[in-house]
Amino acid sequence: MSQERVLDVRGLEPPEPLERVLDAVATLQPGERVRMIHHREPCLLYPLLSKRGFNHLAEAKSEDHHEILIWRKGDAAAAPYGLQE
């Protein structure tokens, strides 16, 4: 079973959301993932995560509420809903 850290960056000015989530994912332990809550879709984040060895799953809950799950590639215990690579 995975553990999830919630990182709510709604309302923060750029580049603070990007910096906070990159700091958070850098310290993930096996079986952990981050749920980032943002007021918009952070499109610039996705290639940075991929380069650093992370997968993500983004979901728009509403126009100003986006949730992004982030976990290390190859960490099946942290992958949501049993997703793999």
C-alpha cells in the first residue's frame, strides 16, 4: 500500500509551486507518492518530472482545481490504481 503526501500549491506565484513539488518528489521513499493540488495544470512540470525519473497522472477536478499524482518510475507500490510504467 502506498503512502501519499499532499502538497497544496494553489494560490502560490510561479515558480514557487514548481520548486516545492520538485523538492518534495526528490525526497520520496519507496512506496510514497505526492498528490499536488494546483489551481491550473502545470504543463511545464511534466517534462521535468520525466527527466528526473518520475511518472505522473493528472486530473482536472474543475477549471481551477487540478490534481497531479507523482511517483518514481518503477515503484509499483507507489503507482496509483496499480498502474505501472
